[in-house]
Amino acid sequence: MGRKSTKILKLPSRPIFGFAVEGDCEYDYLKIVLNVTNPHKVKNVQGGSEVVCVRQALDLLGNSEDKQIQKYGTHAYQHVFVVFDTDTMTQQKINDIKTLLAKDEKHSQKLKFIVSNQCFEYVLGLHFSPVKHPTSINSNKHMEQYRYEDHKSNPTRTKLMTDLKNAPDSCKAMYTSLKTRDSNLKLDANTPWVERIKTENDPNSNFYVVYDCLASHNLLPEALKPLE
């Protein structure tokens, strides 16, 4: 009886990334502004907790039925970004996330945490003007309608994302503002997610890491090149 052949999995020609995001806002930004499409995967937990985001990210890496994993095995996703806000974070949630990570150390190593303190709207506001505190975007004319119509079929949000896609200089301004803010707070791309959560009174986000990662693999939309 002949031996059963072992399938040799090849490496993807370009890095593939996964995303587990907290809601529609982050999902639309990745899809519309940054043009994150197949083979990359964006999972929207649609208002689920930060813990659900982490669980979804780990599930993606461990899903044997995922097409990319079937094709490339453990090489399928270079990183999976876990994107959430801190405005509803609690110590219990932090503990639950740590437990999930400890239970799946193998896949946890591929996670990159993208944390917006206190909310992703802070990131959006920086496309238009410097924002010292997240709540100040309530008075920003570009954001006013958006803030109060956050649901799946929201045409205002879709228009906002489309406008941002067509305004690369605004995206670059946001990117620079976030990096400058981190520098001023003595934070950087490698600051642990738990430490970023502790900066409650100092709004910040490391969303620029997504830009950097896509840029390093030539995956950013042409209009955003170069970033700086």
C-alpha cells in the first residue's frame, strides 16, 4: 500500500492580513478608505465587546475551514489586527482578554492590538482638525451627523468614508497627528495594549500602525503614497 501523500503548502506571494473590528465605523474605514479587500479579511463584531473582538481574531487564525488557511496553513495570515475602543473597557474585560490570550499562545503571537482611547471617532476627527479630546468632535461640522446615526445602512457614514478616500492629504494629516500624539505621550507602536488603556485622560490611538503595516508591504492605496 502506498503512502498517503502530504500536501505541501506554499507561501502566499504577498502578506495577508486579518482584522477583527468592534463596529461598522472601523469596518467601513478599512474597506472604503484603505481598500482592504480579498484576500485580506475583515470581521465586524457589530458592537460586540472588546473580548469578542479578541475571540473572533483567534477564531480566524484557528479556523481550518478558512480558505486562506486551507491554502497556506499557518502562513495564511501574517497578522490579525484587533481593533477596539477603550470607552467601555473594564478590569473584568481586561482579565478576560488576558485569559483568552493565555489559552491560545500560539495564535496570540500573531495578534496586533489597535486601541483607540477613547473612541475611533477621535481618529476620524483628526482627518479634519486637531482634536484634544474625543468629545470635542461633537462640534465638528464634518462629524456632527455621523455621530448620531451609527447604524449599518447609514448613508452619512458611507459618504464620510468616501470623502476621506478622496482626500488623501486628510488621511496623511491624521496619520502624522497620531504619531506626534504618541511621541508626546511617550507611547509608540510597541506600547502594550494594556498600557494604552491606562491613558484614559489622554486621547490617543495607534491606528497609524495599520497604515505602516500596509505601507511596508505596498498595500496602501496609491493616493496615500508616500505617507510622509
